[in-house]
Amino acid sequence: MQHLSKLLKIDNSNLAWVLRLGLQGLRTQLQEALKTATTDPGSHACQELLRELDILLEAAAQQQSLSDETVLSTEDSSSWEDVLEPVTSEQKGELKLKQIAEALLSDRELLNYIGDYQFLSTNDADLWNEMQRLLLRVPEKVAHAWQEYILTQASQVGATEDKLHLSLPFTRKEYIYPGLTGKIKATGLCLSDQVDFDPRLMMETNHGEIDFLAGVVSTCLKFIELDLSLHHALKSVDRFGVRSLNDEREKSKYVTALIDRFRRVQTTADHVDPVVALRARLDLDEAIHSLVYLPCADRYSWWGKLQQEARRTLDQVVEKTRDAGYHVQIRPLWGTYADVFNWSKDDLQLDIGGVRGEVSACLRVYAKINDEVLPGRVLFRSS
């Protein structure tokens, strides 16, 4: 993939554009073929290839979005038009979904959830996904209203809902948002119990609670590759601020920490001392909740609910530890910061999103095991 990636990143290259079209077509063909080839001996390898193509194409789209110039070179255009399809209005920068995106950003109700956001996509397929991912941070009721509106408006420009999705490995099937077909072709997103977990987790399905956590971690890892807006606030990586994962060094350090903490949970799950397993679960929970947006995703958004669902898995390991004779207290830290700061340590102050003076994200829960206190950690909005 090294040479593919190198060519795709070259600005103003007709060859890079042709390669991207070819890879998109290959990805679509493989996705369709997999639907009827579940028992094929090559299905696992095909799924891994699709993941690599997703990462490759998303990185190419991001590179293209950061360029102020068009992808197609205007030099010698006549020779290319003999080989390729005519240049469309989208390729000239006239996006069919542009007005919908502008309407989304002009909604004052969304401002507190998305901040001063600017779309970077340079084609309608990427813009569709960028808009949909943005709505995963806002309260689900608001998000659903906007998703219906966007789909209705997309139909006005010749696009219709499509069931073709990029599947993220999970323990259940759940549609996150649809794709498009017609005059705009875009892939949607869903959770699937038919896709293998991220190979970096070295995890096979065993129908237990660890499977669910593997699904959450796999989803986090995938979104890190898909979404330029993600940050981390993991104390063990950097205790002094919220860092963008666009920085390759920060991304590498955070991803390594997340995977290491998941593997620690795997190896301690059946430890003779349940406190060892509990500590590992607390550390993984912190890593999952330290993957954040700025402003922070609303607690009742798709993202917020997924993180809360992961946190609720702490309850079982807490009960197991109590049954072993330990006195355990767990407390998620929410509400007014003045009421929780005595339970936390190394908190970070934000000046965006949320409610002034209140906790925007509980990165780590407060815990007490017998007489040992493990402080929590939060992001809070300045007063």
C-alpha cells in the first residue's frame, strides 16, 4: 500500500485521481461480493483488504480537502477527456450538498454542540459522511431531525437513500446513518456482528463481555482514521491538554495506549485477584472516554450513549470484586464542577461547548477500593 498512498497524496495529479476512482470502484465491488460470499474462504482476507482501502481512501480525501487547488490539472485537459468521463460540477467545486451543509452550520441550536465548524470535503460523497459524522455528536433527537431533513434535501438534487454501508465490527447490527445512490453515491455507516474486530486487538469472538469492549475499541480506532475532528485527553499520554489526533505523534501514542489497555483487560479478566481486573477495566474505561471532540459530544448523542454503554460494563466487575470481600465505590463525575472537584485530579478546563461551570466530559470515574482512593478526572467548562 506504500506506493498507492504516495501517489494518492500528490496534489493536482490526474493519475492520483484515476487511482482514487479505481479504488473506490474496487471497494464497492468487494463490498457487494461479500454480501453473498459469507462462507467463501477468502472472506476474512477480503474484509481486511476493505479496511485498508477505507483507510487509504479516507486519507486521500483528507489530503485533497486540505488543498486549495482542484484535483484535476487544467493542463492538457483535452487528452484526459478522451479517456475519462467529462468533468462534473462537483469536480469543479460546485457541490450538490453545499447548501444543505451551509444550512446545518447556520443552525444556532447546533452551535454549542459543534462549535465554529467548517466542512473540509471537496466532493459530495465525503461531505455526506462529514455531515453525518458531525450529527453523531449532538443529542439524538436533534440529530434525527437533521438527518431526515438532509435526506429529504438530498432527494431534491437526485440522490436517494442507499443501504450500502461501511461496516464497523461490533456485537450487534445497528445502522448509524445511510448512504446515497443516484446522482450522489456515498457509503453509509453501520455496526455489524459479521465483521472481525480490529486485527490489532488480536481478538476472536467468544460471545462474552470482552467482545463488546472489543467492538467499542474497534469503533474508536476506525473513527480515528475517518474523522479529523477527534482529540484525546488521556493523562498517561499528555496530562496538560486536549490534543488533536491530526498530529501523527499524538495519534500513535494514544492508539498504542488504547490497544495496550484493552490487551491488559484481556489478560487480567480471569485473574485470581478481582482487583487486578477492576484496575485494568478502569484504565480502559478512561482511555475510551478520553477520545473526545471539541466541543465535547453531548451525553445523549450517539457518541455519548456508546461511551456510557461501555462504562456500564464496569458494574459487573465491581460486583465481582465486592463478592470477593472488597469494599468498592465507583462514582462517575457529572454536574457542577464545584460539587465534584474534590473527587477528581488533574482536570482540564475548556472554553467551548457545554454549560458554564459544569462538567463537559467525565474522563475517569472516581473509585475507592478499601482505603485506597483513585481520583477521577474531568473536562469542565469555565465559569
